[in-house]
Amino acid sequence: MTAATPGESTILIIDDNADTIRLLSAMVRGQGRVLFATSGAAGIDIARLQRPQLILLDVEMAGMDGFAVCDAIQRDPDLRSSAVIFVTAQSTAEAEIACLDAGAVDFIPKPLNAAVVQARVRTHLRLQAALAKLDGLAHQDGLTGLFNRRYFDSQLATEFARHRRHRMSLGLALIDVDHFKLYNDRYGHQQGDACLSEVAGVIRDGARRPGELAARYGGEEFVVLLPNTDHAALQTYGDWLCRRIAALNLAHPTAPTAPYVTASVGLCAQIPGEGDTAEALLHTADMALYEAKRSGRNRPVVVAAGAPPGRAVDPAVA
Ligand SMILES: [Mg+2]
């Protein structure tokens, strides 16, 4: 097995006949990286590790047959994005319908015809690439290119649970552009959007460690998930963010804080314990942000997680 080069498709052939594997491999060579397994169980294991875009699956196999393998693939959330094409000697309409009903995207009849195999594989690899792109877009904020709030919320839940299992400290930063309404009033919404894109660029640059995730939380508010980050690192990160956003030097003459665009940052971190929730951690970050605003803006404030709740929502401090 060779490692996939970026952007290259992976095709997994599962067939209990070595001659068929050899023949199919030769036919699809050049369309991607080709892996194979000679049993359903081995095929599922390889699929879990390698996440192939396409699985060419023999229907008639000893032991676990193609339908059972396809069913296991459909049920596994990690494998659901792999498309299955059945390869079968049964070419009746009933057999074809059974394949599609089982969750396959297509089927290839035996005996194998090189042109048919290549055309089907090409078509479905293209479709898979388009779906992957759509999936990525669904997670993205259209203006800034950062992740959107919905995706952030799902990742926060996942990371919170993972940090609880491994007793690691999960950090959060909430970032809010200071006096953004005044900026829009002065320059208009189009330039307001350009300002948000610039700020988002700084936030993206600051979240490049593995697992770090930056999202637009709404309006002029951003959020960053900081895996395996303790309290001490938060202050440094918050200082860096404020400094870099100010250094963009985007003129903001009507802002009372400074004549350029600044941001306030609320930070917190926690090793999640039993009874702790991701919502409470987010609420703590929100309280820290409120404190950063209240104490003069253009600064980070780190608050210990588990501090008493009860941020008063004061529209004057926005
Ligand atoms: Mg067979």
C-alpha cells in the first residue's frame, strides 16, 4: 500500500477472487490509489483506516457477502462517505434493484468490460469530489471563509467529550470587534464586511495548531477552539490576537477606544469533569468577553472556568 498524495482518490477493491482483483486493479489504475481486500471483514478494516472515496464490492463472496459488507458500511458514520459500487455476475433487473436498495450508488456487471469499469469509476469519483466540496462549503462562513457557528457547535461538543476522556484542558476564545456598529455607520456595510474578513484572516493565522478551529460566531463575533491549552497559554494568545488585530491598522476614526479597529477577547480553559458542560464553558468565555469590554476594550480577559454564572446582557457594552 502506498500513501495517498493530496487530492488523489482512493479506490478499495473487495473481492474474494485474486484474479478479479488483479483484473479490476489493472482497469482502474491511473484513476487513483488502489487498495484491495480478499474478504468483507478485511475490507471494512481497511476502509476505516484509509477512507476510500470508492469501494468496488464483490456481491458473491464466501462468509460475509457484498450485501452484508454494504450494510455495515452504511451503518458506520466513519464510512458513510465512501460510495459503494457492486460488482456482480447477476445482471437481472431484480439484482440491480437489490444492489441500489442496499445503498450502492451503482453496479458493474461481470464479466468485466474495461471501458464500462473505467467510465463508472470516473463518474463516481467526480461525484464524490463534488459532494466533498459541498460538504466543506456547508461548514463554512460565506464572508470570512472561517467555519460557521453550526459546525463550531458540533466540534465543541466532540472536543469537550474528548478532553473529558483524556483529562486535558480545553480552551476557548471569544473575539468581538470593538465598536463595529460605529464602523459600519461610518464606512458602510461593504467596507464593514472587508474589515471582518481582515480580522478573520488574523484569527485564522493564529489558529494553525492541529485541532484548533476558528469560526465566525455571528455578526462581528468570532470563536476559537483551543485543544490541549491551559490557563497560562490563554493570556499570551489573547495578547497576541489583540496586538495583531490592532496592527492591521484599519482606520476607525469614530471609535472611542482607538483611532483604528481593535477587538476584545474573552478566554477560558477547563479540564472538563463530570457535570460540566460545553455550554457552561462557552458562557464563561462570554463573561470574560463582557469583562474585557467593560474594562476598556482592546484587551484579553481570562476568566477561570466554573466562575459564578450570570452575565448581565447590557446592550450599552457592545
Ligand atoms: Mg466472488
